[in-house]
Amino acid sequence: MRADDRIAIADDGAGIVLAPAPGEGATGTALVFIPGAKVDPWAYAALLSGLVTDDGLAVVITTPGLNLAFFDLRPLSTFTGLAPDVGTWMVGGHSLGGVRACQLASDAGALVLFASYCANDLSGSALPVLSLAGSEDGLSTPQMIADARHLLPADATMIEIPGASHASHASFGDYGAHPGDGTPTRPTPKSAPSSRIKSANWRPACPDAAAGDIRPPRPGRWRRCPSQPGRWRRCPSRPGRWRRCPP
């Protein structure tokens, strides 16, 4: 990843934090991103950087032991604690990292799957979910994602990117070809994750001080979800989520 004055980078061993530099319009929303198996976490930094520079999100890329995130048993709070000023948290991951993200999703405000699918049942939740997949993926194939679709909420946003493979040529990660990835049939821009999330007009739920509950994003609109000073705050009982708390 090239140096960029718009991004503040920190790496404390638990995760790599990419955040808007001071004065760059941080939105108070962030993504915990869990890498795929045996992939260097830094391989995702350049592709996810567009979420920071273009959209004001912070990104925490987890750094599991032996690069095997699926067996990383640390709770989501381990990673949300690396960016304490964030109020709204999404969790997501690539490949097996996405499977792990599904297991942590109950502690987040939204779930984003990158060439992945859930093994646990989230269909009964109100969680906003976005699935980004490639038509040429040879590992998380379109059929496998379709077969696991029933485990997601009925209103999950499902996007299949034409020509994208599992990871090679920067479809979802910039770490070169792995056996079984599939062959991409068209080039994928380096800002693919950011542009695809934005093109879906998708955003996690945010607090509505008037309604007194969590409000889903407005269809067809990409917007910021500001906190409500004095009325909403983070509560220890629901790490990474905003709710109305007792005084």
C-alpha cells in the first residue's frame, strides 16, 4: 500500500487500522475486516483504502495468528477497541474470513461478505447484510453462495460482480493467484470494494433519536449516519452499536 496523507495507519499486532487523517471527514462508521485463510492482512489494505479516502470510514484489518482467521477466537471488541471514537461498526471478511465474520455479526451493526457466505443462521435477524461475489469465483462459487442464501435475512443485498474471481488480479484481495480462485474475465479496479459498496446504495443502520430505535438505511441513498450527541451513546452491553442508554 502506498503512503497517503489522507490515511492514518497504525498496526499494534491485533489489527491494522486505516482511519481518515485529522480533518479528512471521518464519519464515525468503521469496518472490521477479517482476511481469508493464509493471506497476509496487508494484501487487503490497498483495496480497502478507498473506504477511508472516499467515504470517511475507518477500517480495522484483523491480524490472526498463522493468518488463519477462522480459528481466531478473539471477540469483536478486541478490534473495535482499536478505534474507540467509532460509533457504528460493520464486520466483514473475505472467503473463510467472511465465515468468521458471520459468527461475530450479532455484535455489529451490519455484515459485509466478500466472496463468502455464512455457515450460521442469521435469517431471523434484522441485520443489514451486503454480499459481494464474483461470477468467475472457483472457490466461493455462485452456486455455493446461492445454496447458503437462506441463512441470511430476506432483505440482504446480493451483488454478483461480472468477471470477478475469488481474489486474483485484485478482485477482492491483492495477493496473486491461488489454486482454485478462478480466472477473472475483466480487470477489476483497485477501488473495487469501495465502489461496489457505494454503487449498492448500501449503508448500515444508524440511530434515529426521534424514533428511539435503529433505523435501516434509506433505499437508493448513500448517506452518513451521524451520532446524536447527548441522546445516543455506545453501551457496554452492546459493543460497537448505538442505543438509547439510561442516564
